[in-house]
Amino acid sequence: MNSSCADEPWPSFTQHFVDRNAPDIFVVFWISAAVAFVFTSAVVGPAIYRVLKAAFQIRDEQNAILIPTSYRAAIIILAHPPLAVLCNLFILLAPTTTNALNFLIATHGSITLMLFARLIVQYLGIPKMHHTPQKSVNGMSWQELAPPSKFYAAPPCCCMWCFAPERRLALKDIRRLSWCIIQFALLGPLGNFLQLFPNMPSTAVIVFIAVQGVSVNICIFGTNAILKASKDVLRKYSLECTWNLIQLGFNLWWMPLF
């Protein structure tokens, strides 16, 4: 045959789903992804319901039009794991949607990490326009309440433990670590965006995917460093549990690669 597969029209979503010639292993993948979606939704669903219920109550008490911004951010964050699994399920059902859905989940993931960093700053009570740290009820700032720690040795930079200074988190550190998180919002989805263009050189895609891998690790480092330095102050907000759900979403997104 002189014609290649590239000359043939791409199969539609329906053709992918009803094709009887699909390998049997695909059925296992479909069932596994569907079970993962149901399980993830069952775990995250009650948390989203509690957040929505509290948000609606506050909105009604304040006679506001919308629910508070922090609650909207929490809902977007909690929705990341089931969204990642759902996208993987559709990718397995229709592989031609891989690039588009990967770009969707990468964009949502970058927004999720930015919102999470914003929630951390909000819960810490760091003022936006003042140069002095906000005081707590007992007259001490949250920086003074938090014990010193080697937060610059947070994962994945645990090897810096011997070189990281042991001190409290300062405002300049939070500004620096916040940029570690913000940069992922720009670089994170870039590699997936380039894959949407079929004529893009494969070398460029590989380079940007490598940049994406470095970017996500820098972002994880910045988030872990802030959480490590302020974990005693933020313990009542259970942010570590929320952060574990975010990492679960990213792991479920990358799962089909393995």
C-alpha cells in the first residue's frame, strides 16, 4: 500500500468507543479508569459538598451575590483530582483527544496550584499593603509563633538539609517562594499547548516538556517550603490534606504515562 495511516481520516469519538477490533487490554483500562473516577469522586465529593454548604450559608448571611473567593478557590482545588481522572478516562476512550485534554488538565492544575498558594497567604494573614507583619490576638505575629525550621530543605530539595539555614519564614521568603509557584502557571501548560499543533517540531515539544518537568518540581518545592515553615500555624486549616489531594490529582494525571 502506498498510502499511510496519516492519510486516513482520524476516527471519531464514537468510532473509538464502539470499535470491536480494540485490544482486550483496553477494556481493562476503561474499567480501571472508571473505577478510579468513581472512587475519587466518592472521596472528594463530600468535601466539595461541605465547602459549598458553608459557602452558601455565608453568602446568605452576608446578603452577598457570590460565595466568598476563598470558597470558590477551595472548590476549584478539590475538583482537580476527579477532573484529572475523568480526562484520563476520555483519553482512554478516544486517544485522539489526548493533546487537548492534557492541555486542559495542565491549565487547571496550574490554576489550582496558584489558588492554593493564595489560600496559604490568606490564612497566614499576610497584609498586602503594609510593611509590618500583621499582629495576632496576643500581640505576636504568625512568624513569631512559628518555630524555626529548615524550610529551604523541603522536598524535592531534601539534599539541601545540611546547607539550609534554620530560621523563621520572612515576608521576603514568601515573595520568593510565591514566584516558584506562579511560574508554573505560565510554563506548566506550555508543553501541552505546543502538542496541539501537529506541525510543531518534535524536538521543541520534547524541550518544553522537559522545562515543564523542571517547572512543576520548582512549584512543588515552593509549596512544600511554605507549608513546612508554617505548618504549626496552619494546622487548624488542614491544608496538608488539601495539598495531598492536589498531588493525588497530578499523580492520577501522569498515571497513563506509566
